[in-house]
Amino acid sequence: KNPEGDFWDINMFVEPVVQGISTREELLDLTDDVERNSIDLYASYREMLYRVRQKKINDILGQNKEEISPSYDFDIDDDF
């Protein structure tokens, strides 16, 4: 018998598990596509996770890609 608020309340565990299964199902088409079209599967997933993480950081900081991308145009004339 679990008193209300008990640490081992089953509802505490069910929602994250169901959410994880649902998210996995939503991503199956994407992961299958990456596996079919990737030369280096690990590098592809690493790059995707990097981009997702960078977008989250940019969203938190309120920056867009153009604001944080370094500019390598040093206004140097190419005429020698």
C-alpha cells in the first residue's frame, strides 16, 4: 500500500517511459533515413546532436546563427 506522495509512486515512472517510447517512435523514420544514407553513422549522429545542442544554447542566449558566426572577411583587397 503506497501512501499518497510515496517516493515509489508508479505514476512518477510511467509518464517519462511513455514519453520516451513516443519520442522514439516519432524519430524512427529519421533514424532509418540516416542509417541508409550515412557513410559514417557515428559522425552523422554526432553532428546532429551538436546542432541541436547549439540551437538550444542560441535560443537561451537569444542569438541567431548570423550573430554568432565568425566573419572571416577582413576587408583585404585581393589585388596584388
